[in-house]
Amino acid sequence: VLLSTLLVPQQVPIGFNAVRQNGLTGYVALGRVFTPGLYFLPLRQTFILFPSTLVTIEFSERGINSTTSDLGFARPDGPPIETRTGKDAGDPDSGGQPVTLSLSFQIRIPVDHVGRVYNSFSTEWRARYVLLARNVVNTVATRYTSTEFWTERRKISDDLGSSLNETLAAQGCAVEGAVQLLRVDFQDKYEDLITETQLQSQKKITNEYQMQVTKLLKELDVRSAGVDAESQAIRAIAEAEAA
């Protein structure tokens, strides 16, 4: 009885919320979420911490083969996501193009969702969110053609953000801010083709602009010649009248 009533200090650090666990039975009390501060708990009861600040989820090659983080930053949650684009309008049988996406986004676990998150995922919430995010990215990628990954990147980023937030909000967390598309990589052969297509498109625009400039200069030359001819005629008339 004495041991069960003995209280010991336990702290919830700044930047975290917590639920209380009985170290003897393993039971986790989800009725109350503890915010940062110092608390006195019965002996052998501890806190399970959940971050209250923004958490970055990242899929990239940065430091993926290293045993240490880059410049003190946490390592990515996984490598870039290999998926496929949607079918190209000009080639509906193509099945899309292979594409590798590097991206990051930030989530927050609201204090009133901590108990729900623990009840669903225990302490493996991050791994669960990473898996869900991969599935969402795969789904969103198929909504866009390979060309749109070049021309509509902002739109794709916004779609990823809203889709991720919809999926993860149903699992207790919220996506905050925009999704950062860090890299979009196609197979070398296709990427070279896209680059050449973009260059040809830009060249066409440049040529059209040059043609417009040339046409304008010719019109100015014609107008200038007309003005000169009119001036000479007026001068000739004036000289004739003076004589």
C-alpha cells in the first residue's frame, strides 16, 4: 500500500504531450493528456511522449546510406517514392511513365488527438503515417501525366497536400503547410525526350517572337519611307511655288 501511494516526480518536456502508463501492468490511461510540466506520479508509472511541435516526414536520398544525420538534421523516413504517372493523352495505352518523387511535408498531432493516436498505433504512429503517405503519393501521381509534372508542379504539390491531410486527419494528425516536391526524376531516356520537347517549344516561341519583331520593323520601315516621300513632295511643291 505504501509503494502504491508513493509519488515520484516525472517531467513532460517542452515540445511534447504525454499519456501515463503503469509500468507494472502496462495499462495506459488515455483519459488525460499531460502537457509540458512537472508532475508527481505513483511509483513505477511513466509517461509516453508524443511531439506537440511540427514533425517533418521526408522521402529523399539525403543521408539515406549514412549512419549519421546530415548537419544534425534527422535522416529521411525513407528513400524517394518510385511510382508511375497517369496515362498520357496522346498514348492512352502507355500506362504512364515511371517517376521517382522526393518530397517532404510537416504534420502535427493535436493535444486532443494524442489518446486516439496511441489507441490506434501505440508508439508506432510515425511508421504508420509514413506508410499512409506513400500510398497517397502513389494515388495522386496517377492523376497527372508526365508532362504535367513539368508544367503543373504547384498544382500537384497542392493536390498532394490536400490528399495527405484528408487521409492523415482521419488517423489523428494534421498536415500543416505545403508539400515540398524536392525532386522529380524520370528515366534518363524519357527525361531527355521531355527536355528536348521543352527546348523545341521554347525555340518555337522565340522564333514567333522574332517574326513579330521583324514584321514590326518592316512596317516601321514602310511608314518611314512613306513619311520621307511625303516630305519630299511637300518640299518640291514649296520650291515650285517659291519660284
